[in-house]
Amino acid sequence: MLGSLGIEVRHALPGVGEGLQGPLRARVPSPRVKNIKTINERRRGLSLVGEAIKWATTRRGLLSLSPTMVYCFWHSGETTESSDLQLTFTPASYKEGVQGQLEDEPGMTVASWQQRPESRGYVRARSADPFAPPIIQTNYLVAELDRRVVVAGMKLARRLLKSAPLAPYYAHEDFPGPDVQTDDEFLAAATKRGTTTFHPGCTCRMGPAGRQVGPSSTTSCAVHGLQGLRVIDASIMPRMISANLNASTMMIADKASDLIRGRKLPEAAVGSIAG
């Protein structure tokens, strides 16, 4: 691959850039809201002025909210041993194809995505120019399991949105619409409106020979066959984890820094529990 771009290969290490994993977020169904204001309206005009004053004086209100208000972990089927779905809720809706830009109409969002997807893609150099954007091929939904789980998440989101507690505020489903009922129709909607969760990893995987970085205390995160080069981020994960990557990536960095500096593990706590 590098040779075809005119780049000299100094250390052949198959697998670098391969194995990319990351969840596909299906931000559908897309519901409309009634009988209450959402973030969509409150972030404009005088409402936003009032929110700015509230935040400046109390550190509360709209400007103190995180992008996601509710997290839910659930399973795609009764036989699933552990949760394989993550759902998020926020009292706002976003314009299609524009990251983070709110719609003008009242709306809310329930997004679902699969934990531990099976599909794998790759990241490859586009040219010899180091500043040229790479080729990123995610291969979302290539694995049949991923397609089943994503569809299950969308169906669960619809059930939650049409539940009794949300009935006073649920107006109608804007996309894909109530006529969409089959798995193939849900899958087509996910393909049309699905987006990245910005949680990629697994392109420089940790493991013994045959992987890209070393696992042992002497070669922790060191690239196999090279001296003085380490990779310490989510790309060393052998496969995608459950939930988000932030905490796990910080743990990897903290552990790797201890090993690189030669810090010893703390003594095990020894004690007894009084009866």
C-alpha cells in the first residue's frame, strides 16, 4: 500500500490501520414535540438572553446542560447475556447532515447504537503528502449481527417515544414515519440517517506477535519491532468496548505512563472485617 504511493517501507507491520471499529448512531425515529418548549426554541432570541442571564447569575439553566440528558443501556433480545445497546435522549433535535446544528421546530432526539460492533473497516494513507486527509472506510453494518442490533435499537427507541409518560409531548414521528415497520425499512432509514459516534478505535491493536503493539510490562504499547515508538490511545484496543471510549482511554494512558516510568504497583490492602 505505502509502496504504491511512493513511500519507502522502513518497517513492515501488517495490520496497521486495519480493523477499524466504531458504533453507528441511528438518530431515528425523529419525533416532533407538542405542549412544551425544547432546546430548539429556547436557544433563540429573548429566550437565549434570559438563559444567558440565568447561567451568569446561578450557573443553571439551558447553558449548563450537557448535550445528552439521559443514557440507557439495554439488550437487543431476551437471550442476550449483557446489554448490547446504548440509547441517549436529549430534548432537542438536529438538522439532517449537519453535525450539532439544531432544528427550528420543536423536537427531541432518541439515538441508539450498538455496543461491541462486529464490522471492521480501515484507515489508509491517501498519498505521500502527510497533510492529506486519510481514507477512512468504516464498513458500518457489514456484519449481519450489527444490522440486527441496530434495527432492534431503533424499534426500542420508537416504543419508548410512544410510551404513556411521553404521550402529552409526543406529536408525531417525522422520520422515517409510522408506515415504516419491517426490518429492511428500518435498516434503510439507519443507512440514510446514521452517523458516527466519534468513538473509533482498534487500528493498531495490542497483543502478542501478529498484532501491532506489545502487551507486556517491558513492551507496553511499544510498536512491535521498533525502538522508542509507542501508541497509547484507543487504537490499541483489540476490539470495541461497551459504552464510550473516554474513561477506558484515560485508563490506558494512566497505566502506560506508570509502566514507562517504571512505577511499581501499590501494595495490596490487607485487613479484616469485624463480625
